[in-house]
Amino acid sequence: MPADTPSTVASPVPANPYRARLLEGMAHSVAAKAYADTTVADIVREAGVSKRSFYECFASKDECLIALYVAASHGALKVLKESIDPGRDWKTQVEHALGAYLACLASNPALLRTLFIEILGLGAAGLEVRRRMNQELADFVVQVVHAGHEHSPQEAARHGTLAMAVVGGINELVLQAIEAGRTADLAGLTQPCSALVRAVLAAPE
């Protein structure tokens, strides 16, 4: 990712005034070097705060990365939600929103690699937060596609499972683009991703 403030990092009002600066410091540090080579000293230098301030916010470098992952994921999900136009049919909404979401991801390729690949290096903690963020995205997809339709608990559970499968498929396409060095072309995935949503999660007419 470029050293500019990452556009995918959300900026809620934090309890600790240094928290947001430290998340930006982490993002800038991993933009300059791999996460494994990033130190707490790098993060606080980029953030312009002390190590004491870092440890008032985070117990470890890993915890800071997880917080960055959550903030960046929520930032991208916010872009997705704000791209929804209830006045359009759900298929058009999905395509438009996915285009905006993929453009958001493409805007910061270094951070994108960290969040899609290096988060998994944290083991169980990384997997847990990744699944939690994917669940939020899957829930939103179901909400858009099946808005206004009543479903039994069994149907709702099935739609949730299918939505998670769709999110996994989209993530895999993004991951392939990252590994192939094609993050600038993520917008080209809008059509296949939209087709996947339509094929798997077709809303009742």
C-alpha cells in the first residue's frame, strides 16, 4: 500500500486518542516492508507517538494488525453499504455495490495484500477475525438480495450458508488477483462476482 493514509481504514472516534494514529502507523509500516519485518518501533515512529502509548492501546503487534484488519474491513463494508440504491432492482444494486467495493480494495494494494494474506499468518486469531468480517459481509449480501421477502428459519439459514460461499468465492478471486499482481484491475471482477451472486442467491420474483 502507498504511504498515504489508507482509504480503506475506517476512522471511528476511538476511546484512546492515539489508536487511530497507530492503526495508520501500522498500515504505513506494512506498506514499506512486510508485516513480519515490521516492529513496534516502526509503527510508533510512523504514528508519531511513544511505545508507551502503543501498549496503552494494544498488547502486541498482532493485536494492532487485527484492529487494522477490522477497521479496514468495516471501511470497505461502509463503501459497499453506501453504494446501495434501494430504488434499483437487487441485481443492479449488487453489481453497482460490488464495483464500488472492489474499487475500494484496489485503492490500496499493499494494505490489501496484508489484509488478505498476512492476517492468516496470525493463526487461529487471524482466522477468527477473518471469519467474523466475512460473516458481516455475507449477512449484508443476504439483506440486499432478499430485502422485503419473508423466509422460514430453515430458508434463512440456507441463504446465510450460500452467502458465505459467495463471499468465499469473491475473496478467492481477489486473492488470485493479488498473487498475480493485478490488484489495479480488481474492477474487472465486478461482472463475474455479480454473476456469482445472481446464480447462487437469486431472490424470489
